[in-house]
Amino acid sequence: MSVIIKDVLKSGCAAKKGIKAGDELLTINGNKIVDVLDYRFYQVDSRLTLEIKRPDGKTKDIKIKKKEYEDLGLEFDSYLMDKERSCRNKCIFCFIDQLPKGMRETLYFKDDDSRLSFLFGNYITLTNLTEHEISRIIKMHISPINVSVHTTNPELRCKMMNNRFAGVALDALRRFAEAGLIINCQIVACPGINDGDELKRTLGDLEKLNVNCVAVVPVGLTRYREGLYPLTPYNEKTAAETLDIIESFGEMFKRKYKRRTVYAADEFYIKAKRRLPDPEYYEGYPSLENGVGLITLLKEEVGYALEEREGDSTLSHTVSVACGECAFESLKETLSLINEKYPNIKILVYKIKNNFFGGQIDVTGLVTGQDLIAQLKGKELGGKLLIPSCMLRFEGDVFLDDVSVEQVEKELGVTVRVNDNSGEVIVSEIIKKE
């Protein structure tokens, strides 16, 4: 298998050797180039021999001398250099299976690609890996690798993922650990299925593998579950029981290894009606992408941002902020810190109920444009409405329901400012009059 070169940067060392768009890259130093991992791994050396196939079918070896780690300057049709790999599982808790019909096609694609784990931090289940890929990851020492574990009970994992190979796939986790790779783990906890004693077993097994981090998040359930495995959401009691297990293991890890390792998502604390931990608890926030410590970090960043400012009682304007139900009380408390230095700025925090997904989904990142419009129409919004970038798709232009930022602005008659949930940016936006 080879990859076609789409473009060659004029300033790159490959261009200086006559490599052109349309050429095929066959090997580097005798190693077959199949995808982006091969390319990035084998191009780092200072002396390279590239086997190139010209459009006329002739092959040529091209020798290149360059600085170590200097990029060759080649571009390909896609970032991965081949097709993204889809998930082979049908997990009982899969959020994509709970989406309504008629949404944009890309939302229904389930990725389970080890290359995306390394490049972008995506989580994989290990069920998509071939022996070649496992060996390659170990050989290249690709790290960190992010794994959706859910349970270390092989039979239960097969049941939860609806994949008869899901239990066997855990052997790759052991091999990665033995190779010294950094492993970050995710557990989607489902009441009565993989929490309780099963969660204790899983966390105990992961301790033996010396994983870097374990994030436990509660299952998210929408109203579109007809025909799917019957699941129940966490309530105050079951969330508290699960949180007790997570925190007890975290304390055990802390005593034995000087770091907590196991963390619960912010949702667990809110559902259990418990106070969120202080910043020191999170030890550098190793699992923010799983919603672990996001609320605490934001409060910390807002505090730092305010320390750098003297305050101003003459500023007098109104700003609105929208969030999901889960973060509402904590966000109000955090933003009230701004009023200690800017007492005459009116900050309106609005809690958006996720009616689009049925009301049980309460995280900010899944708030839709139509719910924003419906629930903020006619409300006092001030000079601008602040929303976090997590509400929008990666490109930053539309919500999950394909409503655009511009549509929200038009319907609500207010300027919408998108921020990256940075405390510094939020403080700056709030004190700046539109």
C-alpha cells in the first residue's frame, strides 16, 4: 500500500529533491508508509531514502539529508493519509445510537481509531486493533494512548459493547502497560451494570497496570432510546455511592503512588449534591476532556484573571451567559467573583434545559441552538450573550442541531460571543462593553 502526495511545500527539503504532487510515497528507509503514523515516525531521522513511484509507474530512490525531526514538507489527501476507522461495537450506552434521525451525517460516524487517539486524544476501545497495529504502537512507543475501558471483566465488557472480542481486546491494554506506554482510561459508568463491585474490580485491575489516569463519567441518556438496552440515569443516591468508590480508590492511589490517578467527572458531584474539590485535588487536571475538574479550573482561572485587575465601579452594562443545567449553580458562583471588583456590571446566567435530547442530558456541551433560542427569547440579554465553544462543532460554526451562531443572533437580537471556556477570556468579555 502507498500514499499519494497531494502537495509539496516549496520551502521543504522534499521539494528541493524534485519530489512532486502526484508522486506516491512507497517507503522511507525501507519501511512501508501506510498512514500518518508511519510517515511521522520514519521521517524524523537526518538521513533518509525515500522510494517514490512516479505517475508513469517508474520508481526512484531519493536520498535526503536534513535536520533531525525536520519535516519533509509533504502533504496528503487526508490528515490520516487513509480512511478513518469506524467503531465495530454497539455499546449499550453509546450516545450516537441515541441521536434523533435527520441530523447531519457526520454526527452518526463512530470513530475508533488508534491514530486519532495519539494525534487528537480520542478514546479507543482496542477492539479495532490488529496484531500489526498493536506491535507498531509498541515499537513506535506511541504515547499517551487513551482507552475506553468501561470494565475489566471480559464477559461484562463483551455484553456492554455487544462485541464478542471486547474481552480479549483487553490483552492489548496489558501489553501496552508492559511496554511502558502512558495509558489514560475512561469508564462510562452505568447504574447497576459496571458500577458497585464491578467498578471496584476494574479500578483494582487498572492499578496493577500502573495506568496514568482513570476518569469515571456517568452515562448520558437521551429520549431517543427506543429499542436500545434499558438503562437508568444516576440519581443522588446512586451517584453518591459511585462517588464514594471513586474517591476511596483515589485516596488509595494517593497513599501508595503519591498521585490520585482516579477521578470522577464533575457531574457525579453535582448529581450527588456534593461540593466540588479544590484545584489541588486534580493534580494538574489530567482529564479535562472527560469533564473532570472543568468547573473548578474555570473558577481558578477567573480568580487569577481578577487578581491582575484593579476593578472599576464605573463600568455599568449587562452581559448574559448560557450554560447547561449541570454547571448552572457553579457558574453563577464563579461569575459572582467578577462583581466583587466590577459591582455595577449585571451578569445574567441562564440555565438551558436540554429539551432537544429529552431533558435528562444536562451538560453544557450538548446544548442546542434551538433550545437556546426557545428559552432565551424575550429574556433580558444585555449587550451580548456568551456561550462556550464546546456547544459548537469542531469548526465552530453550528450547534449539534445545525442551528448556526448567526441564526441565534438573529432570533435573539443579540451579539453572541463564543469563548474557549478560559477564565481570562470570560472575564475580559464580561468587563468589555459591546
